[in-house]
Amino acid sequence: MCSQASSTALTGLSVRDFTAFTKLDLELSPGVNVFIGANATGKTHILKLLYAAADVTRTHDPYTDKLVRVFLPSRRQLGRLVHRKQGRGKATIAVGRSGPQLKVSFSTLKRSLPVVSGAKEWGNTKMECVYIPVKEMLSNSPGFLSLHESHSIHFSEVYRDLILRASYPASRGPMDTKRKALHNKETGDIEACATNSYLEIEPNAIGDAFMDLYDRDVERALGGRRK
């Protein structure tokens, strides 16, 4: 999930010879984007590529380093993520938003360094983004976080990032418009537990919230008319 302000919303993804993809040109729509496909077709990889690109605007880490920590290629070599085929291979990734584009290319050659363009302009505007993985990790967060920070363990960095965000205490001061709207909508459905860093959620709370977002996008697509 990423912020959707006009200046920060992701607009597209272009991929060549990366993991499961030989060619992918994806245009993202404002609001909610839903990816549907069979297993092992690359849905999760799309989300991780977009997440990594958004997260580096906050941390200012190199995009290539974030890709390695998110995808965990064999021997932590970026070239291992190139789509496998006979002979040498080269992968390119381009992520766009309104204005700047972040682009990286790398090959299977061990001595070949990745080439990144647009990183400085891309990092000028911070994006708020969170990746929520399938595995439930928050209940194990205290032990996992200390282990991840002190040892080399084979877990994608998306788990660490999520735990850190879930551990944030409530912000000081009055709520802004977006926080107040979410709070008013979900009052009684979601309860934050500050001591244990987890959320108690009623069964239908999140599903109802996403359905409301979906309905709003459908109405926008239909010009305000519902059939």
C-alpha cells in the first residue's frame, strides 16, 4: 500500500528479463490496483519491485541494495534475478510516477556493476508505503527483529520493515483529515495495542474498508453512475 497523492502515486512499471518476466509493461491506475493470476506468475514480484522503489525514497538506500534485501537472490548477487536463458542475460527495471522515473539494469556477469538512473530526482519526494506479506509475523516481532538486526537470516526485508512500522506509537497532536476519516470509520473495529505492537481487528473490518475503496473507484470509472 502506497500513498496516492498526485505527486507521489506510482504510475507504471516496465520490466525486461527479470525473474519470471521476459517483458512486462504495466500502467497503474489511481486508487486500488488488483493483480490476479496463477501461482508462480510473478504477482508478488511486481509488488516487491514497486515497494522497494517507494521505500528508498524514505530511507535513501540504493535501489539495487533494497532489491537484494527484498528478493534475497542466491549469494546476494543481483544477477541471479535475471530471467534464465541460454547465454548471458541482462535485466532492466523502470518504475515511474508523475515526473521522475527510477531505472536500473544489471546482468548475469559477476564483474558487471548495475547501472542506475534517475535515483536523485526519484528520492526528492518521500513516499509512504508498506508491504503486507502473506506470512503473519507481528506476533513474533520482538524476537524476530532483534535476530534480523544482529544475524544474517534468510528472510526478506519486507518483514522487518512491516514490524518497524507496526511498532510506531501514535503521533502527537491533532489528527489530520485522512487519519480522522479512517479513525471515525473504523472506531470499534480496530484497536491498537501499544505494549505488544499488534492490532486486534474485527473479522470484517479490513474487508469492508477495501470494498468501500473498490466501490469508490468503480463509481469514478463510471462517471459517478452505478449500475
